[in-house]
Amino acid sequence: MADADGRAVGPGGERAGEGDAVVRSEADLRRYDTVEELLRDKLSDAIGGWRGAVESAVPTLAFALVWARTENLRTSLVVAGVLVAVLLLVRLVQRQDPRFIAYAAAGVGISAFFALRSGRAEDAFLPGMLQNAALLVLLLVTNLTRWPLFGFVVGVAEPEAFAENPTWWRRHSGIVTVAARLAWVLIALNVVRLSIMVPLYLAEQVAALGVAKVVLGWPAYLLAITAMGAILLRGRTPIDPSRLA
């Protein structure tokens, strides 16, 4: 059997002199019949639920609504910031994972910096567009060079093996192939986001930008997740080509 770079490996995916953690991770892979089954398991904790979606969308929607009514940049940012603080406090009081609201807080803070520095409300949406553009380029480059980002999800899910060899997952060509398919879905999503939001930004349509950011945020992301879910449910790519799918 050969890895994604064409190098020979053992029947269990191991190489001579392999670290113990990588060997254990290779053994763990044998619990799965297909790459799709493996990625379903490893990705399950990386996707937030509906509450995370609402918490991420509320500050942006509030900013757009307050701006549409008052056209006051500072007031709009303050309202969005207060909502983030309230949502974060609720999470902490309930002793629940504050990850997604923390992401929203970081987003509001960065957006406020850009908007207040320029004095233009539409610049509050610039960081998100720059992030989408950077992610689009990163996904394209890593896919075209056969180093898909989703492959690293498998690697990071095995922290001890990742510490020994961050690229151990690449010896399985099936993981590389399916991970690249998932990345193409996110590439398409970011192309759609930028093709809609960039013209609105250039036209200084703040209210429309707010609506577009919400609609193209979690709702569009959930559609992308559905498409990726279909790939993972319908695919039958064997982890080890010598085994039957």
C-alpha cells in the first residue's frame, strides 16, 4: 500500500521506526470501514448547534437594524457589543461552552476597530470579507496541492499522534481524496459569499450587508454542512484500499 505521496507503508499504515502514538492512531483507524465514517466521527464535535447559530447571528443583525434606524455608527456597535456581553454571560452562568459566542465577540471587536478607524459603517463588514477571501485562497491552494485542510481535522483529533507527526493521515490516499471533496463545498460557499457581499460593500449598502451577512452566515453554512453530510453518508471510500468498502 502507498500513501498520498506514493511512498510504501505497511498493511496497517505503519512505517519502520514509527512513534507509539501514530501506531495507536493507525490501529484506531481500523475501527472504521470507510473514510466517510471516520470523518463523520471526527467532525461531529466541530459543528455548533442552532443555539450557536443564533448567538453568532444576533450581534450582526442588531448592528444592521440599529444602523438602518439611526445611521449612528457608535450606537450600532454599542448595541451589538452589549448583546454579545449578555449572551456570553448567560453561557457562563449556565456553565455551558461559550465558544461560539466568544467567536462572535471577537468578530464584533475586530469589526468595531475597522469601522471606528475609518468612520464608515460598511467597514464593519470588511474583516469578515477578508477572512472569507483568505479562507478561499487557503482552501484552493491546499486542495490543489493535495494537502486538504479537512485532513488535518483527522490529525488533530489524535493529539498524541499529531504531536509526533502532524501529517501521518496523508499516508491514506482515501482520507486525502474525501477531505478534498469536503473542502470544495466550502470553496463554493466562500465564492458565493464574496460575489454577493463585495458589490454591496462597494455600493455602501450597510443594511443590505447586514442582511446578507446573516443569511450567508449560519444558514448558508448549514446548507454547506448538509452537502458535506450527503458526501459523508453516501460515500464508501475504504481507508485501506486493500480492504473491501
